[in-house]
Amino acid sequence: MLSRKGIIPEEYVLTRLAEDVPDHARYRARERRARFVGKNGACNVAHKNIREQGRFLQDVFTTLVDLKWPHTLLIFTMSFLCSWLLFGMVWWLIAFAHGDLDHGTRLQRTPATEVPDSFVPCVTSIHSFTSAFLFSIEVQVTIGFGGRMVTEECPAAILVLIVQNIMGLVINAIMLGCIFMKTSQAHRRAETLIFSKHAVIALRDGKLCFMLRVGDLRKSMIISATIRMQVVKKTSSLEGEVVPLNQIDIQMENPVGGNSIFLVSPLIIYHVIDKNSPLYDISPTNLHHHEDLEIIVILEGVVETTGITTQARTSYLADEILWGQRFVPIVAEEDGQYSVDYSKFGNTVKVPTPSCTARQLEEDKSIMDTMPFSPRSTIRKRSVKLKPKFTISDEPS
């Protein structure tokens, strides 16, 4: 405002006092750590400078399946069009070399009574490239309208007919197999395998545990389902070697035991943070977006209906881990069966949890004595007074 009135020159107004500028405007916020695995399971890895591109052509079928749908449909269409055009040209050359085109032209210009019937063409009713192209389509897709057919006059035409039939079967097998595999890929089944948006760290049986919830929306089960977890973080060795994405396996605990789970209803999978855990020195102060920490969860199993192995993945960054919270129950018994309320799938509640690392909790047992835990049983017992069904009265003397 002072510069507009001409009191202070414009060049001095550009440098404002530091106390007038908010802290978030003076300093650029540090960017959030890039994910190694997205929340939807997609791997955030870009492969660059691949010199041996020919290796992809050695496995053509897998390359076709990995392509996007527009590219696959384009190759599907062009493979048939190119084969029809190629063999259409071959049929036209055979008819041209045998003189079928000249004979057909004479038949069109001369009345049928004046043309001798001794000439036998290789393929009947081929007069131009258009008719040869139509005959190529009829041969490869086995339509057979009846207007054009191969005669026994030319052995070369019979050989081309056999080759085109074989080529048509090969193209059909490859392209239809590719379309079938793309429509029945395993990651389609993984769309109904869900994970909680946030993970939590809270006490369970007196120990800090990392917990998450997993569920399956379909009624068809995942057979031999297994779950495992990895911590991805930047580490350095004693020799000074820096590993930017060091993957560390951590032991998972679940209600069934081991890594196998019976995923009929949503389960809370937890990991006990002990001295062998990479989360042993994690505290609430480390759970922010600047922390170089990512926890990857991988669920694998066999689809019951198709028998195809599927895999669902997700990850949790440090700021997606809630300290001192616990998942709310979502399974209840109603009308003789168990019902699951998926509207509360990711809901959590705060619970008393020490704000220290698992190492500090293990070294100082007195921290647990200061925690205001609720009673084990919060169910109120109703006292019912039973009224006697009969009374005893004294007889008069």
C-alpha cells in the first residue's frame, strides 16, 4: 500500500521483513517419500535404458498379454486384416498367372453361347483383386458362400489353400488365447481383496503390535491364502554401501497361526514388535511423511472358481500408521449367522498406548504400570431376582 502512494520505492517493497512472512511460505516443504508400491498394489518402478529389447519378442504371448487393451485390439484387428490382404494378393497372382482374369473378362464381354467351355480356372468367379480378397476371407474364416471355389486344375492353389487354413488357425489360437488371458487375469480377482486404509500400532497382550485389517468382498474363497509383510527403507552397510530400497521380511502373526489365513471374514493381521523387528525403535515421533519407511503387505492365494493364483498388494507409509488406535469390531451374530459391517472396515478408536519405542517398553517395565487400562470385561451383568412361585404361611395354632 505504501508503494502505491509513492512513499516507499517499489524495489524496496520486494524484500519484506522476515517476521511478516509465515514459516510455511519461507521454507519449501519437503516432498513426501515416493511409494515403492501404491495403495492399489501397482509397483512404482520405471524401467529405463533397457538395451536388449529383443528379449521381449522371445516371449511374444506374454508381451501381447501385458499390452494395454487399445494396443491389443489394434494388433488383433491388424493380424486378421494383414493375413486376408496377403493371401488375397496370392490368390490374385495365381488367377493372373493362370489366365483366369482374362477368361473372366472375355466372359463378361462375350455372350456365353460364343465362349467355349473347355477352360477350367484355378478359382472360379475371380475377376479382380476385390473378388480375390473376398475369397481369402471366405477361406480363412470358413464362410463358404458358394460363389467361389478352388478347382483341381492348379496344384499351387490347393497348396495355398492348405497354408492359409493353417495360418488362420494359428492366428485364431494366439489372438483368442491372448484375449482370454487378458480377461481372466489374476489381478481382476484382487480388486475384491481389500486392506484397511491405515495401519495401527497399539498394545496387545502387553506388547506393541503393528496391526492391519484385510478382507474379501466375494463369497467365493481364496484357497491356501498366505500373507507376508516387508519393510522397505534406505539402509547402509558397515562398509558404507548404501542400499536405497532394502527389503526386510518381518514375521506376521494372525489368528490362525503362521502365514496361512482362513479369509472367510475380515481378519486383523498383526506383527509383534520385538527385538528382531525392524520397527523396534519406532516411536510416535517417527510417524510423519518425512520418515523413510514403507511397509508392504502381500496377500497371495488360489481363486476357488478358476484355480488361478492371485496376489493383492498394498503399502503403508509412516504417516499412514496410527499410533495408539485399534480397529473396531465389525463382525456380529445376527439371526443365527455372522454378519460383517463393511462400513466400519477401516474405523479405529483410541486406546491407551505408551508413547515410547518397543525397546524402551521392554527395558522399562514400569511404563505399563502407569497406563490407565480399562477392565477386561465391560459387559454389565444384570441381576435378576426370582420371585417364588409359592408361599409358605404359618398355620394358625
